[in-house]
Amino acid sequence: MRHVSLREFRTRGSKALREVPPGETTLLVGQNGPAYFLVPVLGDVIQEDRELRRAMALASLREGWRVAQEVGGMSDEEIDAEVNEVRTARQLRDVG
């Protein structure tokens, strides 16, 4: 995987990617570390979009699990109470 600085990509655009072989994923790196992946589109764009969204959802879910472990988690009763609060607030907003 090639690394390209975010600044170089912003200022030079496609010229900054000339050294990247076709089909290779590129990591754009900012001052604070990795920032974005550039993923080439090959073949079925719709299928690739689904796979990318699935990977992003799984990464988000893993991050949520990590945060929940740090905080200590919630009981089923606490989760049910929070869900009911949100539902009630949404119903009141929709009616009002």
C-alpha cells in the first residue's frame, strides 16, 4: 500500500498518485497520521460499494464495542430505558 501525504494530494491531485500502480489502495496521511484510504474501483461498482459500506459498519461497530468496554457497559434494563426515552422523545416531537 502506498502512502501519499494529504497535503500533496490536495495541492497536486492526480499527479501525486502517478507512482501508485493501478488497482492499489492508497493511504492518505495527514499531520496527525492516517486520514483516508483511496480505494480503486474495479469491476462491479455496486458490489464494491456494498463491501466498503460493510467494512465501514464493522469498523464502527468494533469502535463502539471498544468504547463500551472502557465505560463499563450497560445492563439490559438500562439499554431498554434509554431506547424507550428516545422513542418517547421522537413521538412527542413528531406529534408536536
